Amino acid sequence: MTHLLLDILRNSILVTGLVTVMMMLIESIEIETRTHFFSSLKKSGFGQIVFSAFLGLIPGCIGGFAAVTLYTSRMISFGALTAMMIASCGDEAFMIIAMSPDKALMIFFWLFILAIFCGAVIDFAFDKLKIRDFRDSGKFKVPSATALRQHSGCHCHNGSGDNSRRLSIRRAILFVGVIVFIAAIASGILEHDHGAIREEADSSFNFLSETWMLYLFAALGIIVLAFIVLASDRFIDEHLWEHIVKKHLPVIFCWTFGILLVVEIVLGQLDMSSWISDNTALMILLAAAVGIIPESGPHLIFVTLYATGVVPLPVLIASCISQDGHSSLPLLAENKKSFAAAKLINFLIALLVGYGCFLL
């Protein structure tokens, strides 16, 4: 039992560390470098859909929040918004990469293609059926990007304020923490049991071996170290510390540890895996239904069940299509009709694709 708990703890630290490093890297590139990807977006129907689907592929909440902001600002269509929600897996995208890297590229590629196709069909249908945009009904106030980010918890950098750099306690803790994680990866301390959270290597993506992936993340960690050294105090405090370390890191670790514990102990003792495996159709429905929840965390169970081989790929696909983490929370607050319509469409598409893959 002690050995099992230590394995689960090691796996949880590994997954949480990988997720945290990726989140820090993405936030550093998107926010601290002050790149303006969204201001020059042209009003091209198909271009909006492709761009929104790409935003959905960005792991975490930044891409999704950006798409919601563009939608509420009337810069992209409802089809483009839906494309983002189909392509987006929220924070679970980090989990998919960390727990099943050999399948991640394939899953994200087909989600991207599906998102573009569905977004184009939705906009075409709305145009032909003369369906009014949901934003035109009722009294709707277009929120600013800053308001959306503050409401959602992503306090993104707006380019103002103190840009000083000093050796603060938070910066030192972040720097030392990333160094310790890189050292643990390089030494192999965190290398987990392949049977714990990964499938046997039997796909065409075997070149993404665990060792290669760990070295890749170690290299990404070095880039994060550079951002930690060069970033402004405001970015360190508001984004890396308050947003990622205080808000996301504990939740990611607790969900990962809890789900791995359930999978390793409860499912093993009660032999529920055979029941779940024999009820794939029900699991697809459950995954699509849980995906309606506009929050990161609950969907992790389907990633873990797939990584352990308990459920097949169609279940994970249905979950990925239906859920988008908490990217749609600002949309729920500002335009409930758009939220309900987009979630219903995503749910139906998740069922259609999930059951289609299952039958094939």
C-alpha cells in the first residue's frame, strides 16, 4: 500500500509539474511578450473559424478567453465561437499531453479539423436559415477584454503599471522550484510506471517516448527560467504566482492525485474497469454530458481512464469535443443564450462523433 501511494504521489508530482511548466510558458509568451495577435483580425468568415479553432488548441484558458472576447466584441461569428469550443480541451489539454503524449498530436489534429468543419457548417446554416445572432437578442453589453479576464480569473497583463524587476521571494521560489523539477526529470526520479497512467506503446507515434518527452519538458523548463528572470514584478505576482501557482497548481495536483488513487485502488478492488469497458456507449454519453460543465477538473477522469486503457478512444474524443475547461465561463456570465446554444451544439456533436467512432 505504501509503495502504491508513493507511486501515485510521484506520478501526481510529475503530471502537475509538466502542466505547470507548460502553463507558465504559454502565459509568458502570450502576455509578458505583449504580442498582439487579436487586434488585426480581419472580418473574414472562414478566416475567423480557422483562427478561433487555433485559439482553441492553445492549452489552458488564454485562447478560449480571447475567442470569447472577440465574439462578445462582434469580431467573430457564432460558428467561429463554436469552433473554438470544439477544439478546446481547457486545462485538460495539458493532462492529455502529459499522460498520453503518443496520442495527443493525433487527437488535437482531428479536433482542429472537426472544429473548422463544424464552424463552417454552423455559419452556413445560420446564414441560409436567416437565424439571428444570439448577441442581437435582449440587452447585451459588450464587455471589455480586461473585464472578461478579471471575471474569469485570468488577470492578463494590460501593459500598464510597474515593470520593475527585483529579486522577490516569489521570484526566488518560482526559480528554485523549476530548477528542482528540471533536476528531478533529468535524474529520472519522477519517471513513472508505464502501466500507471499510460497505454502500452503501440501507435504510430512511438517516437514520442516518455524519455524523449521528459527531456523536451526539461528544455521548456529552461525557457521558463529565462522568463522568470526577465519578467516584470507585476507579471511574476499576478500571473505566475497568483494565477498559476496559487489557483491552478493545487487544483491540478489534488485532482490528479485523487483520480489516480481512484483508478488504482477503487477500480482495481471493485473490478469496475470491466463494467466500464463493457458499457462504452454509456460512458460516451456520460463524457459528453459532463463536458457541459464549464469548469476544469471533472473531465480529468476520462483522460485518466483512457490513459490506463479502461475506456477506448471514442470516450475521450466525446469528452474533448463537449468540454472546453472554464473558457466559456465569461460567456455564461455575459450571454447565457449563446452559452446554452454553443454547449448544446457541442454536446450533440460529441455524441455524434463519439458514437460514430465507436461503431466504426
